[in-house]
Amino acid sequence: MTDQMQNAVSGVLVVDKPIGMTSHDVVQVIRRGTGIRRAGHTGTLDPRASGVLVVLVGPAVRLSEYVSASDKRYQATIRLGSSTDTYDADGTFTSSEVSVDDITEDRFVEVLEKFIGEIVQVPPPYSAVKVKGKKAYEMARQGEDVNLEPRTIQVYSLEVLEWAPPEVVIDVYCSSGTYVRSLAHDLGKELGCGAHLVGLRRTKSGRFTLRDAVPLRRLQESFDAGDWYRHLIPAAEALADWPAIELDADEVELVRHGHRVAGASNEKGKARAVSQQGDLVALMEYDHETGEWQPRKVFFS
């Protein structure tokens, strides 16, 4: 692939991240495999977590702020009866194991329902959240006290998938910025027995699910074969939940130079402008005073 072709490539690679790799490791594999340096993921998955990792390639990286804010869905395995300092199985136990024989599924569901809706959550001390310019986990490893600010998150639904105490598997559908490790820890606190996360698989990120995801091993085989681009999803699809307005060739020229185009509004007052070939041209905002769409972020150049 020539440099010119590489510069023209823009889209999304949805990877099924394996356990044991950081999200940054996966991005590095993609940079090497595609030969495209502009690539970035849209939401970190811990090394011990697997599942949907959305990687933007080429000019599509400029969609990151919009795609990162998307809702997420996880399958989480929680172990009841003990807590750790990292809120997962990598940490040091902060309590001795206690029996959970008296905790019924009904009792667990009752407590679980308290965490549905708009809730306030404190991120784990061992997280990448920055405190005074330092990452919280770096401070925690050095024995420093880490006081993280609570944040408001949305938990849309929580459902028990498998009840096999001391382990329980739950489906978590939540807003971006939710720490499932904190959820497990807080659940254990509320139940009075302690709990920590022992397994996590992201099943959905924004509009992308495991059905869209390519196992990293298969993607690496495609890099070797030179046909990896067949896994590339058009950038316009990354924001499929945004209304679309189709531009003709003349309108594409206007928008790519920052000019407005006339058109009717929609409920959101924002839209993705696409060419007749389906390429993402720009993100647009509606001006009700003039009855025109104003380009806010242009991707065609």
C-alpha cells in the first residue's frame, strides 16, 4: 500500500481483545500491521479483560471524543466473600474470606437493583484516573493515599446471568466512565460480605458488539495476507446512531471548505453528513436562525 493510499484510509477496526494485553498493545499491533500511525482506541479495557475494543484508524481518530462517550455493556464475573485493594483478582486481599451461604439469589438481586439508575461511583484507587498530574495506580503502588473524586454515572440495567456462589455472572449495561470493578466492590460492601471482580468481557461499545469484532489473531493473519482492509468498517458507521444527511457532489465541495448547506432540522440538531458514496464528509450542527447546516468537524479534505 502506497503512502497516498495509507493517508486515504479512514475507518474503524473492532477487535475482540484477548486477555493479557493492554489496549495500547492492541493499537500498536494495528499500527504495525496497517502501516498507519494514526490509530487510537476509544475506551481502555484492562489487561485481564477481553472483548470489544473499538480502534479508529486514519482521519477517523478525530471521532474519538464522540465514540468514547458511547454506552458500554459487559459480562462480569464477581466473587463474593472477599475484597482486594485493586477490586479485582490481581490485588492483595484486604479481608479474609467469609462464607456466603446465607446470601440468596433473591437477596443479591435486591441489592443489585440499588445500583440501577443514576448513581455516584468512586473509581478504584488502582486506575488510570489522574490526581494532580499523576495516575492513581502509580500513587497507590508507591503507598500514597489516593483520594479520588466520586463521579455520576448511569447504569441502565443489571441482570444475573449465572448464580453459582461464591461466583455470580452479571450483565452490566452502563454509561461510559463506569468502573465495573468499583461496582463489584460496592456490591460486596452493601451485601456485607465483600466482593471483587474475577472476570470481565465487554460485549458492546457504542453500536459495536462482539458480532462486529474480529479476534486479534485473525486480524494479524489478515495483516500478513495483506487483506486486512476487509475488516475495516466505514467511519460513518461509528456514529450510526446520529441522523444522516446525504450531500450531492456540489454540497460535498461546499462543506469540505467549511460552507453551510440548506436543509431541514432533526430532533437532535446535529447530524453526520455523508456523500452519495457513503463516505463521512463532516459532523454538522443545525442553525435554526438561518435554516442551514453548519460543518463542525470536516473529514473530507
